[in-house]
Amino acid sequence: MRLTGWILSVTLPLAACGGDDGDGGTPDASLPAWRRDLPPSSVMGTARGLEAARGIIHLHSPYSHDACDGDPRPGGTVDEDCLADLRAALCDTRQDYAALTDHDDSMAGESFEDLFVRRGGDTLVNGAGGTPIANRMMCPDGPGPLVTVGGENPIMPIMLDRHITGTVEERRALYNGNDAAAVAAMRDAGATIWIPHTEGRTTAELATLAPDGIEVYQLHANIDPDIRAEDLGLPASGAIQAVVEFADTNPGGPEPDLAILSFLLPNAPALARWDELLALGHKVAGSGGTDAHQNALPITLKDGERGDSYRRMLRWFSNVALVADRTDITQIEAALRGGRMFVVFEVMGTPVGFDARAVAASGITELGGEVAVSAGAILEVALPTIHELPAELPAPETAARIIRVTASGASVVASGAGPTLSAPLDTAGAYRVEVSIRPRHWGPYLRQLGPAHAEMEHPWIYTSPIYVVP
């Protein structure tokens, strides 16, 4: 994501200005301190022996040519300051896993072990073949996330076990491939197959590639003027114009971490591609793509960080895999590949107690699983609360809906404000859940922008489907 020219042209004048911000120009000392990190994923809870593993899918390190303000390896050496920012962000946001997805330039030409961005204290994790498949990063307070290797080009292989076989140029051609042969080579190297930037793809080509998962939200797409106009049908500069107000460096200005609220909208074309694939009978998980490069907004905001800092972007949303052991990378990959996962916009708050499962006399089916129509199952949803939400803040408004996708298309079969929601699984198809939120609790931190953004309905959770078969 490289939008520096666009954004700097409109944010620098505001960031440099001083004076009154319209509501006194001073911070509200009565507000609880803003939390710049995330709590441990364990606070989300455990259900039926499955715990939440929080992670990032679609993330760039200095081994992508366009990371770190376009100069990720000055003089041929990794920009250690930029890498340190990335590593600190993964620790601060308490990620359990990080699926790096570097561009073939320069990822294809690097040693596979170098791509784990291992530094002092880290430990490589070997797979069944005895070779490294992940790096257990060490954080200041102990073991941190499991970092894996992957690529982002037309196809996004995640959690590779090794490089694709071949010379550097042969690798580069396959990493840049966009056909079944490239998918086969990536799978042979141990990858789980994802598709990035789904908003710019057709259902027909996605069906041909038969991925394990696709991006149903893409941060870059919500911001980039060209993608907004060409693929999302939104005003080209709308996101940049909206986020400008968050560049206010006055003490009483809005909390910069909440800038995403100014442009966060459902990626309607990506969601439509997802439902179209499901209608064709494909089993496809959905993820949120952070696409962080730390290369777009180098100005310093009032919290002392650059606008597009790794920490800020990694705090915004996560992909939660449901596993028996969040420290086991093979379990995490199996959960992602099998669709036992959901996307959560943690900028709204970390969810506690969220659950979605199919319940029948014969037992429980988790997200990504299959249940027969004849089982008489019911999809039961428990809406979440927000972890440690201070009582003095306004209450948010949440709602959920259950969407059924059949060959005839997608339809809402149940909706409500909770605390629970259910629907009979009496028709074959794919059933997924969406939870929305009006983040009124963050209104005081938005200052003068509060009414515009705190009252707007935003996505909070997207689950991958449960499949009901004849």
C-alpha cells in the first residue's frame, strides 16, 4: 500500500496546525486511558475445548520491495528500525500468529529461513519433515507469535513449509502465477491458498483457483483512491478526506487509533464474491487483510507514532482461529484451512463470549464443519460483550444476523440484538454470521467527530460458514 503522495498532500497542513480544536483543545482527563495494545487472546474465552488464536493474515516485512517507505533494505541490508517496529507491533498487539505475505520481489530470491525475520531469542519451529515451518518470536514479556512465510501476488499462499521448487526465476514466475499450476506448486510447498484483494477478482477465476480462503475485508481497498473508485464504487478520495481530521495533533483532538472508523465500510464486492462462491458449492473461509507495509503515512500523529505504524494497523482487526492449542502452528493452519475462524475488528473492542455453532441431537458442529439437513440442527449464536469496557462510557449497540447462501443466492434468515440468536438449519447451503456495532463507547475519544462515527453501524465480526448438506 503506497499512498504517500495522496495522503501527505492533505494531512500535512492539518497536522502542522495548532490552536483550538473546536471543543476546548485539551484532553478530557476524566476518560480512562486509551489502550494502545490488545489484551491476551485468552480473554475471548474457551468453548468446547477450543480457544482463540489471534492472528494477522496479509502482512509485509522488509522482504517486500515496497515496505518501509519503499526502502526496506538500504544498501542490501534489512532496515532494522522498520523490522523492529514490526516485531514490537506483533508483541504489543499480542498476536498468536502472523502469516507474512511478502511480494516475490524480493521474497523469491531470499533464503527461506531468512524470511522468518528471526532475531535474538527467537526459536525456529520444525514441521513433520524436520525443517522450519515457523519462527517462535520472543517478546519482552516472553514467547510471542508464531511467524510463518508466505507471499502476496495474484494468489496469496500462506504458511509455506518451504520455497516453491526451482531457480529464483522459476520461483518468481510461480509466485506471480494466477492459475491452477501455480496453486498446485504452492500446495506442494505446504501452503494454504488464500486470495487477496477479492474486490478486484471475478467469481469465475476464483472458482478456477479453488482457494481455501479469500479476503472478505481489505484495508487497502477501503483507502486506495483507485480501488475505491474502480472496484468498490465509492468516491476515490473519500477515505483520505475522512481520515484527515484524525491527523489533528492538538491535545484535544480525536484518538488517532480510531481513524479507521472514518472509512470502515463493508467491502461489498468481496462479500458478494464470497457468497457467489458459496452458492456454487465451494467451501471457502473468509479473512480480513491488514496489508501493512509501514509505507504510506510517515507523519507523526499526536500519540507520537506515524499514521500507518505497524502497531496501529495490527491493532485494528484480527483473524481468530479456533484451536485446542494456540501455541501449535499446525493446529492454527488446519483451523484456517478448514474455516474454523472468524474476523473481528478489535478496534471496536475485544469480544468476550462470542460463539457460533450448529447444535443437533447428534452433537455440535463448529464453524467450517458440515451437518446434514436431516440432523435437525439449529445454528446458535451468542453475541459477545467487550472486554473490560469501562462502565462510565456510553454503551455500544450490537446486532447480529445469520445469512444463508444457497444456489439461489444469499438471504438473511435471522437477525436481532441478542444476547442470543438462532436459526434452524433446515435447508442445504452455507450459513455465516455477521455482527455489527455502533461504537458509542468510543464517542468521547472521538471528541468533536464523535456523533458522525460513534453512531454509525460498523462491522465487528464475520464468521466463516457452517455447511448444511442434503
